[in-house]
Amino acid sequence: MRPERDSSGAPYDANDAYGEDGAFEAAVDHLEDPLTDPLPGQHPSPWFRSGGGGGGGTADPEQRTPAEPQEQEWYDPEGYDRDWNGHQPQQPEQAPEPTYEQLYGAYAPEQPAPVPDDETMGLRTADTRRIAEPGPTQPDLTQPDLTRSGLTQPSPAEGRAARRKAAKKGGTRPPEPRPGAAPLSRVEARRAERARRPSPGAVISRGLGEVFITVGVLMLLFVTYQLWWTNIRAQQQADGAAHDLQESWAKGKGKPGSFEPGQGFALLHIPRLDVVVPVAEGIDKQKVLDRGMVGHYNEGATKTAMPEARKGNFAVAGHRNTHGEPFRYINRLEPGDPIVVETQDTYFVYKMASILPQTAPSNTSVIGPVPPGSGFTKPGRYITLTTCTPEFTSKYRMIVWGKMVEERPRDKGKPSALVN
């Protein structure tokens, strides 16, 4: 229908549209902007709806009551969609939550799987794509974690030999190549292995070093045994022999006469050196001297007299170092110092006469009836002490001579040399 004509076919009159003359001009002048101002009875924004009847207001703005404020409400997307479309909006479908096994895989048999909780499940499901698709730096959580049980497996790229070695070592993995380095071939691996092996010179020097260390330790142990332990052991044995000798004297045994080799028969006192040591028959190293005792020369060409003999030289030998070392300081004796030999019935007191600092071990004349170099000129009752010199060697012999000055029975008490 054209605007110039209505339904009855009458011609269109502009003044008839507003009822009165001048109404059109008044309506146009009332608008601030005729191009953007809404039509009469409509709100300027489509997001607000008027509270008037039908939501569209009256056709004439002058007919609305200005005292009644029009209520407006904010835009509600769901209500807007429900009012205009006439149906409820559909909610987006949520993907089902993955199970704990899909996220973290199966645990090792020896460790029970932890029970999932609601607080951390959202954190686990927030990044399921990264967990499901492990990258080069992301571990595959769907595979069993063998590191929990202390086991490792070589990768297939390491070759059959590496896997075989790992199996022999109980699952230990060979060292991995450096990042970015190409894997070595079998020939290159053998060359690298030979390069890591020590050279023959290094092996020999290492062996010699170990030998020297072992020899040094053994020598240290031997010196400790000789200088410390033998003295302790020999002193214990000498004290035991002296105690047994005194007990036998108390029982009436040990009369002067012939004694068996190694048998003790007297006690030697050197007051200046604070020495009291048993005297045994013979100079056997194992049976007498190494047991901390002093031995009497009694065999063959070296046979000497006993203390109770009317004439003769009573010669004895003892260690200067180790094994009790009873004669270590006899070089400190001076002429006139007493030397006492105690038997079951008698004290034989000698006084030191002279000393020979050094002589050959083959010089047996020093223990003769009248020893040359002793200062004695005729037979008498003498005593001779022999020991090794210098200290800690047996290259030479040191000789000390003494002459008897007193013979005192035991029932008369100790001599003055032992009392003072």
C-alpha cells in the first residue's frame, strides 16, 4: 500500500496524520536529533524494555503519565534468549574424567597405588594431553616406573652388547653418551676402551709401589716385634723362671752340681743397673738367651767353672738388645761396682775389675781361666760377662771382668752389696 493512499482510496494528507494543524511541526521541534531519536513510545536502547503495557508503550508520548517512572532491568542473556526464542539454552557437554590408571599408569608391584582425592583430581585432569603424549623430556607415565625398585633398563638404541652387560650386572645401565654426540661404532668403542686401560708402565709402577708399601709395613711390624714385644715376652718368661727357681730352693732342690741345658740354677744381681736375672745352663739362643735369661758357658772349648769352684772363671752371656736385654747397659759399669751371684746356699760377691769394649766373636780366650787383657796375672776366682756390640748388632763382643771378693752363706743374710 502506498502512503499517499489509505485503504479507502482517499488521497494522503500530511496534516491529517497528526489530527490538527501544526502538530507535525511541534513533534519535530520536540526531538533533539530527528535522525537518531526514537519513535514515539519506544526506548532509545533495544536492551531495555519499558514497563508499559505490551512492552512498546503508547503510540503518543504525550499520553504517557510523566509521574510514573519506567522500571528498567539489565540484560540477561539466558532470559533474553528464552523470551525471544522460547526455549532453554543447552549446556555444553563435559568430557568424562580420565581414570587414575590412564593418567599415571600402573605402579610397580611392590608399591600400592595411592587413593585419588577430589582436591588434587582437578589438578591432574587439567593437563591430560601433556601427560597422555609424553615428549622427549616428559617421562611416559603409562609405563611402569622401574626406578622405584632400583632397576634400570638399557634402551634399545644402545645395542645388544650394552643390554647384555646390563643384564650381567643386574640391571645397571652403562653410561649414556653425551647429549648431541653420535653413538660410537663397535671399533670406536673398543679403541676407547683400550685408551682407558692403564699402560704397561703404569701397571708395573703401580705393582712396584704396592710391593714397597707391603715391604715397608712388614719391616715396621718386624721392628715393633723385635724392639717391643720380645722384651715384654722375655721379661715375663725370665720372671717366671726366677719365681720357679726360688720355689725349688725353698723345697730343698737345686743343689750345686750338673744341670740340664736350659735349667736355671742361680740369680745374677747387678745393683748399679738394677738388674736381677736368672742364670741357666748353656748359651742356647732359643732355650736360654731369647727367654730373657743369662747363659753359662759349659760346652767344649768354652766350658767354664762354676761359682763355687776354688779356681776358675765363671763366664756368662746375655742379650744387649731385645729379648729382655739384661746386659744392655753393662758398658756403664765402673771398677769396684758389685756383681753378685746368688745360689741356693751362697752369695758370691764380685767387684768389677776391667772392660774390653770390643773384640771379635771368635776370641774365646776372654773366657779362659786367666783372660788376657783383663789385668789378671794368675789363676783365681773370676767372673766374665759377654754381650754383643754395637747396640742392635752382633758384629763384635763386649767383655766385662770381675774378681770375687766375698762368699757369704745364705743363712747369714744378704751381703751389704744387696742391702745398701
